[in-house]
Amino acid sequence: MKNFPTSLILFLFLFSNSIIRAQTPQSFRYQAIVRNASGNVLQTQNVSLKISLLQSSSTGTVVYSEEHTATTNSFGLVNLEIGSGTNQSGTIASIDWAQGPYYLKIELDATGGSTYAEMGTTQLLSVPYALFAASGTPGPQGPQGETGTAGQDGQDGQPGADGIGITNSYVLNDSLYLVLSNAQVLNAGHVRGVQGVQGLQGIQGEQGLPGTNGIDGIDGVSVLNTYVNNDSLFITLSNNTTINAGHVRGLQGLPGTNATIHAGTGISISNDTLYNINPGSAINLTGSGATSVSGTYPDITISSTDNNTEYAAGTGLTLAGTTFNSTWTTSNTNIFNNNTGFVGIGTSNPLSSLHINGSLRVNDDSESEGFVLTSDASGNASWQPSSMTSSSGIANYIPRFISSTALDNSLLYQNGTKIGLGTTTPTSRLQVQADPLAHDTVPLFEIKDKNDKTVMVVYNDSIHFFIKDPGGSKAENKGAFAVSGKNSTKNITNNYFHLNTENLFSGSDAGKKLSSGMNYSGKHNTFIGYEAGYNDTSGYKNYFIGYKAGHSTTSGYSNIFIGDNSGYSNNVGYGNIFFGDSSGFSNTIGRQNVFIGYKAGFSNVGLSFASSWGAYNVFIGYMAGYSNVVGWGNAANGYKALYSNTANFNVANGCEALYSNTSGYNNVANGYYALNKNTTGFDNVANGSGSLSNNTIGNYNVANGKYALSFNTTGSSNVATGHAALMQNTIGGNNLAIGNYAFFAGADYSNSSAIGANTVMTQSNKVRIGDVNVTVIEGQVAYTFPSDGRFKKNITEEVKGLDFITLLRPIVYNFDTKAFDEFLMKDMPDSIKFTKLSKNDYSESYSIRQSGFIAQEVVEAAKKSGYDFNGIHKPVSDKDNYSVAYSLFTIPLVRAVQELNDINIDLQKKLELQEIKNEDLQRRIEDIEKLIMTK
């Protein structure tokens, strides 16, 4: 057998579930006892563990891995939560537990480092979540949260049955014994584990004795001398060998004399300097004619005996015979020739034969002030005095040319302060007067854009503004609004803007019928939007804004519809306020409703004009009251609150509050998801997030507090006040819970009351006041029982006295309130139970020295004495506990006193008789004594 240096011999897994809704746990618990190779526990030692979850087999794929550092306790025990360590790979949440089996691999470094030794791999027979799901009742699915934000947690299902934990452990005779929470002791077997892996490298031993010397190696070769001979380096070695190491470079030589450069190709001449632009080529300079070359490089002289200079054509010049022509530069803006026929002065981009950019001065000695430059018939220009052909006219008229040389009056009249167009008596700075003979279709004033499209036109009785024209030969009706209600052809049109003394319409065909010219009576309406108020004929005081808002309204009045298609189907309904896209869309005759939000009150219709059906509702929020058709007197405020409602007199405030309610009435739900699944239940009140959220048909329930009565489905007449009060009740009725977590567990108890925070209920028809930490229950007067003889039947005197009382064993004790609390909370989810246990301080309640009896002994005493004693409560289930009604002990005590009294009376009679006998004996003795004395 191999010995592991450290063995993990015990594995315990604890699982937890959520308080609100069953979901896959993100961690589960692991316990191990760490021992060394000798079987001794490693106490208070830092260790490192690597946890891996493998899929399919013990050598399968690692789907999750993490590392932990922990310190063992005095028993060598370490406690970990797998899923909360330092992550190495994967996540717990991503594991698909249905794709098992899964295996747990444990690796350990007992020194607290990261050199791990494998301890073993074991199969997880059920994944952590499955352990809960196998025994618990799944809770309802939580609601779909709004997009981008996580919604609140749903509710947990019923918790599974308690597992059996370890409360202690000890080693006896090389065996490990485990003390379990059910009081059993389990022999876990020998503590020596299987052979461990090879131990770590031991420390280095002492140095051994020196070994014998080896054989001497051959002598090496070294350099004795070096020298240079004939440009080569020679090296003399210690073995008398000389090596030629090759040629070596000598010192830099002296500068040589200047070389002679001969004339040749590659010559360059600048001023009096000759350049060879092609080094390495010969340069040859040869004289010809009157030109001669003399001197030696670099002093060379070129001379000529005549005065002629020979030119060649170059940039900017052309040579033809002995004549030069120039091509002008393009780099000067003073005078510029682009060589295409255009010349510029002051510009390098001439656009005509002569283009002058700047001032121009023309002098011919005939110029004078006020003269103009004119041309004769031949095009010759000259300076001439300015003149105008005389013409007749009316004072203050602005003239116009009636020919090239004659002027006459225009339509413009100007008196120095005002201008008139078509009038000589303007009353404003600019006045346009229509031609009295002109037709109404002739504009007074018109403005057009660059495309000859009308932008604004003023007629004798209207003004048209054309905002946009997407096409066509003329801007006629598209995008226009007309105060008069006529288009540019003077016909009635689908106006974009219509205003008269009684109505205001803006939008294509807004108020279509009221603006048609028919003798309709609708007035004091404001319709803004495409076909808003389209069918209104006699409705009044309506205010519709939005695409087809109030489209079908004919005679409805005093309505306010704002939003696309809001109040679309409304016909005769009145006094409604709909705000939001498609809010109140289907309403036809419903009246005095307020719907605010996207599709709020979408299906509301109403039943008849004279009834209240479909009236007096207030729905505020996205799709609030969406399905309500004829329900009336309802109020909903929140996302999809009262979404499915068709009934009356319900109040829902909160996201999806009373969401599923169909025919339930007189319900009040305040809080997220409150009474969410209620369908037909009525007269319920839920205040708090998730309160009564699963109630379907239960009635007359009152829940105040988050998750109060949240699991209740059909239970009725329950009252729960406090966070999670009566939370797990489903079908029980007539229960009362007051206080946070009061009556938390128990699905079907009835007629029970739990008063006080954390008070636990274990059965029906029971009242409990306070949790285990309560030390005083006080009242001003004594507690009384109903004891009216008129209602007592089957009366006997079978009460046991001394026979019962003498069998009792009075004791003084401390009550383990923590253990009792754990017992009462065993049906609670671990997450809640552990939180409560960690927060409660049991020291005060435990320290009280109490006097009393042990209930089980009282039961035995009553049984032995043949007494049917009702002062003992026996558990009705494994969740219930024994309890004693100490006040009821007065009854058998009274009987015992009566029995003692009867005994005392009998003894008293016997004593009195004995005293008479004694007195008679005394007299006889005295008589005898007298007889003796006389003799």
C-alpha cells in the first residue's frame, strides 16, 4: 500500500437554494479532514487546494477549475464553497448539469503553496441543484424583466428535506467515528488512507569522501611568439610549430601627386570654372576658329579673338534665323499670357482676351468729371457727357423704361416715407393693393425659389406657404398650409393648416369633415396631425394631437388624445384623456377614462353610452390595463399593471401588479409583481413587492410587506404583515402572521397565528407569540380561559391528583434556544436559515435558569396515572415539538390538595377518637391508682 503524504478522507457537500426563486446555485459546500501520512490530523495549518470539475469520466474534460487557500481547525477540518474560489477556468453558471456525469477532482499542497498532489477523483452522484430539485416543489417562474436591466429575483420553490450533517468526530482504535445531527454515530473506517504519491525531495546529505585522482590529460599548446614577414603574420607555438596566419594590412601611405585630367565628355562650365560631371572620364578641350584653349588642369583658359557671340534657343525664347520670339512666363500676375489668346493684368487666370483685375485709367485728354465712355458705330471709344432723353411723368412715381430711350410711370409710388404698389395712398412703409378688377385666383404677392417653385403666395383672401415640394411641374399642395382652407387653384383641399373662429386644424386632412364646408356643428376643437379628428362632425371641445388621433370621433366631446392613433376608434365617448402611442385605441363609447402610456387601455371599449362599463378607469404605464374592455372603476399605475383585467374596482400600482387578473374585483395591489397571477380572486389587498404574487383564486387576503403571502395560490382570509410573513403558505386559510418572517414556513396550515418577528408555526389551530429569543411575555392582567358552565358538556371528576402529581419530576434547566430555533427553521431555505442563525444572539435566552418539567416525562406520568391530561401538546408531525401548559397543572394540583385534605380530615377524626380512648384509659389508670392507694 502506498502512503500519500497527506490524505483527504472525508467529503461532505452542502447545497443552498435562493429565498425568492429556485435557480441553479452558483456554489456548493465542501468539507474535508486533512491528515498526514501517519494518519494524524493537521491542526491549524495553512493548506492549498485545487478543485476541478470533470465531465463524463474521472479523466474527462475539465469544465471548471479553481484554487483555495484555507486553514484547518483543531480537528483538521477545512470548509470550502466550491464556486467561490480563485477561478482558473470555466464558470459554475455555464455548466450544463444535464450533460453528466460529473466528477470532482481534489489536489492538495499541505504546505500552502501551489505544488499540488492529486488526492483523488470521485463522481458527483447528483449535482447541487438537482439535490434541491429532487425533493422540493419548484416555485413559479419569475417575470420577464425590462430590457438592459436585470429584474428582481423570483421566488424559491419549497425547500428540500434536511440533510444529515456532522456535529463532531473523534478517533478511537485507529477508526474515525462521526457524530451525526440525528444523534447517530457512524464508524467511517480506518483512518489510514491508501498509499500516497512519492514524497518530496529530501535535503542534501553530507559530502562524501573524495574520490581517487583521474589520469593526467595531455599537455596543451600555447603561443610563444608572433612576427610579420613579407606582409604575412606568423605565430610560433609551444610545440615548436609555426603557423602562417595570412596577410596583414600595413600603415596608411603618403598622399600622391595630383593627376592630370584630360578634356572629354561630361564637361560642365559655370562662369570661369570648369566642372567634370562624370568623374573617371577624360575631358578634351579643343579650340576652333577665333577661340583657343591654353593652360593645364585645373587652370585652363578659353579665349576668343572676335566679338561675335553665338546663342542657342532656350527656355522662354525661340530662334528663327536671326529673330527671337518670347513665350511669356506663367509665374507673374502683373502681365500674364496663358498662350491661348487670353492676357491678364493683375490676374494669372484671364477669362477674356484682356482681363484686368484692379483699377483702370483711360486718358485721351478729353476726359472730364461726369463723362461716360461711349462708342461710335465703328467701335471707337471716347469720353462724352452723360444725358437722358426727356420724358413726361407723374410726381412721386418711380419711373420705368418704356423703350431704350423713353421713361414712363411704374406701379410703384413713393411719397418719401411710404411705398405703394397699386396705390397712391400707402398707409404703411410698403403696401400692396390688389387690382379691383382682378379675379380671386390672381395673386397679390408671390415669392418663388430658384427653380421657379412658389414658396409663398398671397391671394385676395388667403396666404399659402409651401414648405416642401418633392416633385412635379409646380409647387401646388405638397407641404402647404392655408389659412383660408383653399389650395393654389382656389378649391377646397386636404389642408395642412386650417384656422377659423371656431376650430384649429393642422395636418393633412385633420378635421376633414369639419373643414369641408358642410354645415357641421362641431366647434372649439383643436386637431393637429395627419387625419386627426378626421370624422368629427358635432364633437366639441376636443383636443387631438398625433397621427390619426381621435380619427373616428363623431360627436364625442371634451376629449384629450395625444399620441399616434390615441383614441383612434373613439366615437361618442367623452371626457377621456389618452396620452401615448395607441393609448385608448379601441375605445368607442367609454367615457371619463385616463390612459397614459404606450397602448395603455388599448382594448377598452365600453358597453353602452348610458352604462358605466368601460368608464372611470385610470391606466398609467406601458400597456397598463391593455386588455380591459368593459371593466370600470379601475386604477393601474405601472408597466403592464392590470394588463389582462376585464373586471371592476381594482387598484394596481407597480410593474405587472395584478397582471393576470381577469374577473377578480375589489383587489388592491401595490408593489412590483404584487397579485401578479391573480385571476378571479377578489377582495385581496397586497402591499409590497411580490406580495400575494402567486395568488390565483384566493379571496379576502391581506399581505403587507415584501413577499408577504407570495406563495399563496388558493388560500383565503389570511392576514400577513411583515417581510416574507406567511410567505410559503399556499392553500391554508384564516391565518395571521405579524412580523418579519413570521409564519414563514407551512403551506397548508389553517386558523393559526404567529405574532412577532421570526415566529415559527408548526401546525394548524395554533397561536404562537414570539420567537425563541423572547424572554418576557407580559400583560396587565392574567390570561383567562373561557369557562362558562353553559357550554361545558360531558362533565366528570376524573381529574387525577396525587397519583399524577407525585410522578412528576420538577427540574431547573437551561433551554438551548439556538438548537430549538434550528429545529423550527429546518423547512426554511438554507440561505435564510443561515442568515438568521448568524444574526441572532442566543446567549441571553440560553442563560436563563428555568424551572419546569420535561414534557415527555409528563406524558409518561399521565399515562401511568391513567390521566387524560390536556396540559401537554404532543407533536402532530416531525416538524412539531412538545410543549407544556403550566397553568393547567393547577387543576390536578387542586385535586391533589383536595385528596390531601380528605386524608387530613380522616386523620383528624382518627386522632380525635384516639384522644377519647386515651382520656378513658387515663381515667381508668387514675381509678386503679386510687384503689391501690386506699389499700
